[in-house]
Amino acid sequence: MADDKRDTIEPIADGTFDAVASSMVSTNQGAIVSPPEPLPAFEQPDEVPIAIVTGPMNIAGVEIDCAVLADETRLISDRGVSKAMGAKRGGSHWKRAKEDGALPLPPYLSAKNLQDFIPNDLKYILTHPVRYRGKKSGAIGNGLLATAFPKVLRVWQEAYDAGALKPVQYHIGQQAKRLLEGLDEVAIVALIDEATGYQEIRRHDELQQILGAYVLPEHRPYLKSVPKEFFDELFRVYGWDRRADNRGPRYAGKLLRQLIYEQLPEPVLPELDKLNPTDSNYQRKRKHFQHLTPEVGKNHLQTQLAGVMALLRASPSKNPSAFKTLFRRAYGDQMEFDLGED
């Protein structure tokens, strides 16, 4: 006879039969198990993205609410599409939505006489709307991919041209044809970027990518920190090894102070130390450059960085003495700050 092997259950120490049984089977058969307490709202993960920019775009005299998400997805609000098309969320739409097997289409394309004109790829997009939060209100709504909006318009245009529309739908078909004139997928993206102001953000990012490819970091505008390349050159000249945490000797910070900040006009560094003091661990809450004015302070800082970087690049590796000689030749005593007084 074959062995009847069963999983072995380890005994529960100090457990009586009643205790074990009650832990496995409820003694109150009529009791309703309470669901677990929900997490507080602030602990619940928020998977609905927030629009970084929003605004109305104007097509053929019609304003349509649109948005751009952090991943650069351009959206038109479902309500904005309905408004542009002149479609309404009437009782017939909700009745169709409750029918067995009905696709969860938005009201502007849920009419039965439109179904044969909707391509499969558009059906998939329409039944998988993008949920997002408004930037200001925080309200959650559904959005249509911007590049799908011309496809929606073409459905109405084709149904109108085929004579498949009912009289009460004629105005929507005519509106779709007006909106489609001169409108394509590329144009809709450009319109949204202009309406929301995202084009300025995009231009800035594209500019930074171009500058990153062509211009040395110390000469790039919009300097937000001391560039990494400064410390790369400093470590090379002084012969220091870069650690995994990307931190070097404390002396590197002192050198930054001497080579850059001490070369600013004399009253500047003491004031920065006053505004941004060290704590008990000799750490500062912010970087000194964050307290400089953009017009004068940061421009001078950037000029000083560029000059020192040129000297570091001209210095041989592991030869700080050669760099110090070049630095002394290039920079004299601190200059007095011109306050414009007579």
C-alpha cells in the first residue's frame, strides 16, 4: 500500500483543544466579521496624477479645458469634449450605459448609430480614460488623450457624411467638421501646450538639454548649484579619490569657500554666514548661493566659478601647488563693493 503522506502540522504550545478549535472556527455562526478599518486618508496611496498645468484652449471659437500631466501626457477633459461637441449627458446616455454588454463609452460617442464608425483603437482609448486631479481644485475627472480628439471628431464627420445621424444630432456633426478643419494630432498638442503654458516649461527643458551638450556647466545660465564638474576637477588636481557617497574631504568645502565665496566683495560672505549659520554639527540648512540675488550675486558667483574652473583645467593632476600658483596670478585682494555712493 502506498504511503499516505500528509503535511505535518506543528502542535500549538500550551493550547487546549477548545482554544485551538475556537481559533479555527467561529463559535458564533451568526456573527458578521467586521471589515478591517480603512487607512486614514493621508496614509492611502494616491495613484491619480495631478495636472501640472491646466487651461482652456480655443478651437473655432470654442473653449475646451485641457491639462498636461507630469509625464507630458496631454489631456482634454471629458466635460470639455462634451461641451465642444454640444453633446449632453441626457437620460438616453445613462439608459444605454446600463444595458448588458454595453461599452462604457463617454456620452459624446455612446449613441448607437455611431458605433459602426468608431475604430477599435479609439474604442479602447475611450473605455480606458485617464483619471487625473485638477491642479487647483484637486477634483478627480476623466481625460481624453489629446491625440484622440481628432479621431472623435472624424467619427461624427463620417457619420454625418454617411447620413447616419438623427436630426437632433446634425449640429454635432456640423460642429465636428468645423473643428476638424486644419486640426490634426500635432496641432492639438501645440494648442494644449500654448493654452496651459506648458510650452514655456518645455522650451526651458529643451534649452537645458542643448546647453548640456554644447556649453560647459559653469557657463550655463540658470545655475542652480555649484556644478559637479567643479569638484571633479578639484579632486583630480588634489589627487583625492571619489567615494561611493560622492563626498570628499572636509577640506574640499573649505576650498570652495576660499576659491569662490571669499572672492566676492568683502561684506558678502559675512552676511551669508549670518543669514545661513551652521548648526551644532557644523551643517547649514541651505547652500550659500541660494541667498544671492539673481541679478548681481549669482552672476558674480557664476563668473568666479568659470574662472576657477579654467585654472583647474589648466593644472596638472595631483599637483595642487601648480594650481595655487595660477590662482595667485589670477586673483588679487578682495575688491570693495560699490554701493553707488558719492
